Amino acid sequence: MLKVSNIEVYYGKIRALNSVSLSVKQGEIVTLIGANGAGKTTVLRSISGLQRLEKGKIEFLGKDVSIVPAENLVGMGLAHVPEGRRVFPGLTVYENLEIGATSWRKGKACLSGDLENIYELFPRLKERSKQLAWSLSGGEQQMLAIGRALMARPKLLLLDEPSLGLSPVLVEQVFEVLHKINGQGVTMLLVEQNAFMALDIAHRGYVIENGRIVLTDTASALSNDSKVKEAYLGG
Amino acid sequence: MIQLLISGLAMGSIYALVALGIVVIANAVNVVNFAQGENVMLGAYVAATLTLTLHLPILAAYAISIILLALYGYIFQKVAYYPLRKKPFITVVVATIGVSMFLKNAARIVWGPQPIYFAGPFGESMIRVGGVSINAQNILIIVVTLALVVFQHFFFAKTSLGRQMQATAQDQEAATLMGIKVSRMIAFTFIYSSMLAAAAGVLLAPIFYVSADMGANLGLKAFAASIIGGFGSVPGAILGGLFLGVLEIFAAAYVSSLYKDAFAFIVLILILAFMPRGLFGEKISTKV
């Protein structure tokens, strides 16, 4: 479904990604784990078109999308839940969700089916649907960010640190929902610092260090890998 | 007393319209447009030329002026904003100052140094209510401003385009990820702001003379009004504008008309010193 081949990205003169390749197959949850600053977010930003590639190629659903502008990728079925949630603070929960459907919605097409699904996954959002997004708690904002991305009816969902800043209980909840969404047929590429949770939910994983992929395997193999254990799972 | 209040509200409505134009752009692209006053002047001159020189009916002239300013707004952002959008705030602000100087001097060349008198649709007619007579143009200004404010509220709150423009203003990158065409939304914002300027210009023309210099003071006062109201806040811009208009008129009537402008800026300084978020400013509403 997604094939990233040898991409390189520079911030000014600094090389952020060094020949990164990875792939995600239909139906999978693939996780990309690594330390702060390793390049995880840059990989996602490159895939969704927010970051210009210096070299390399990105294919999505068999098409070369390396230079497709970000706003057109959503309509092709690629939604990105950005780091830090980035909900629209001055819009209500409902309006945020409605905006999420921009890429496919024509005129006043009915959203109730999509909304119902999201409210079922995140009942809190239904309770707060008329509240402005800035007034939500961190966990609720994360739910909204995921819900908003789902409104785009994605085939592939890119998730950037959905656990960031959430309490352990909320992290559990969010991951449970991600599992459910995957069950509904949405493929995922999940970037996480919380490697333990990520490897628990994922089928396969990649480990990134200093802008390079250094290891890739099934999630269970990675969980048992001594280096991964030491570096990312707390020994 | 009533007459003063009405003319204060009328002048305040103009400030409010200009301030709104400044605020929608500031919110969308984080740039203070110092050419907004000159945009008002341009709108007034265009309508005056269409009526006085080309003898078009006045309402048609108003409409054409607003449409031409919409086109101008598109060009303005292509020239003065878009190429500089990744540059620091101050670079773009200086570009808008450049545009304002260009417009002022171009107007002086095209329309000459003499102010033009351009009457409104009601001429000099007065409306008598009870014992007081009120300038009909002032009533028109207040009514049209009110209608525009209601329209704007409806447009941003209820229409899909308005929501997309709001989303773009709040977070451009997140808006891109939703599939919103961000550069198009920004262009719309500039177009809308220029149309507001044209509306302010044609409304203001009959109570001000149309001149190349009319914009400078107006832009500055509107900027002050938006700060007094709480910069970035739409209700703040409207209320700040009205407040400033009324304050000026009363200061001119009861204290000294010579120092009318001084009062506006004294209030601005007091507000900046003691209530930096403005009279009606929103409480800072970010939450991590």
C-alpha cells in the first residue's frame, strides 16, 4: 500500500533522513520507533507531503506521490494525525470533525454515518460536540485529532505520537481504539516513543536512529530483541 | 447629544469595518496590513470616478468598486504577501507599508492633490426623528455596517468556505492535512478584507472628502481601535471601533476639536499600559 524508497530529507544543510526505506501492506499496523530527534516525525511529514524530499521516492497505492501536494493526498486516502494533535482550537468538536471530511465531501453531503462511527469509538467526543476544541483535555484532543483524520475516510492513517502527554490509562484507551480502527480495515503507520505500547499493537516495526533505519522485524521479534529491549523498552 | 452619538457611531462603524479588515488578515496570516487605510481610499476613489466622471448610477458604482477591490485584494496578496509568506513577520509588514505608500502617491498622480467631494445616495438630506435631525448618511453607515457584521458572522460560522477559512487561520498545516487549499483560503481572506475596505470607502466618502491622504489616518485609527478592543478579536475590533468613534466625537464637541486625534491615541496608550489585552480582548485561550 505504501512504499518509501531511499528518501533523504535535509533541514538546511543538516541531513535529517538518510536513505530511509520502509513499506506498509494493506491491513497492517506498522510502527516506527526511535528516540527523540531520530527522524520519526520527519518520515511521516515526508510521506504526507509536508516535507520536501531531496532524494528518493514514495509510492502510495501504486502511484508515485513524491511530489503530490499534501492537500491532495488526503483525497487519495492518506490521513495524517500530526504530532501535538493540532486540532483547530477555535472550532467546536463537531466543526473539527466536519472539516475532517473536506477532502471528499461535496456540498452538504450527509456526515451522520461517519460521525456515528467516531462517536461510538470516542463517546467523549459526542458529549463535548458543541465545545470549542481548546477547552478539551489533552486526551480528548487526541481523540478529536484521530476522529478528525478518520472523517477523511482514510485507507492509510499516519499517527504521530498519539500517546504523547497522556496518562497511562488514556494511552491504553487510545491504543484500544486504534486496534478497533485497524479492525475496520484502516491500515496504520504509527510513530511512537512509547515502544512498549506500539510493539504490542503493531504487526511489524522499524527502528530508526539518527535518520537511518537500523532494524526491522515483526513486532514480537523486536520486543524480544536485546538491543531494542535495552534501548527502548527499559532493559 | 443624540446627533453626536449617531455621528460618533457612524464614524466608529467605519473604524470598525477597517479594523475588521485588518483583523481577519492578522488572524489568517499573522501580518498587520498597514495598507488597509489606503485600500479604503482606493475604494472611495474608484466609486467617485465611476459616478462623477463616468456618470454611472451611484449604487452601480458602489457595487463595481467593491468588485474591483476584490480583484485588487487578489493581486495585493499575490504581490505583497505570497512571495514573502515564509519570511519573518516584519518583512511582510514592511511590504504592506510599501504598498500603502505606493497607493497614496499613485492616487495623488491619478486623481490630483485636490480632495473630491462625492455625495452619498441621500445627498445632504437629514432625517427628523422627534426634535433632532440626523444626517441620513450616518444612518446608512450604521445600518450597512451592522448588516455586514451579521453577514460576516453567518459566513464564518455557517458556511463551509467560512469554516475552511477559519481552520486555515487557526492552523495552516493542519488545514493542509484536511485537504483544504490553504493558499486559496488566504487569497479569499485578502479578497474579503479588500471588499470590506471598499465598503468602508464608499460609505465614508460623503462625510469625509475623498483624498490621497484620507487613508493614512484612517488605517492608524482602525489599527488603534483593534488594539483597544483586543487585537485579534473580531468583536473587539467592532466594539473598539465604535468606542473610538464615539470618544472622538464627544472629545471634539466638549473638549477641543483640535485634539480629537490626540484623544484616540491617549486612550490607546492607556489601554496598552493598563489593559494590554484590550477592553474586550479574549482571555488567552491556549491549552497544552
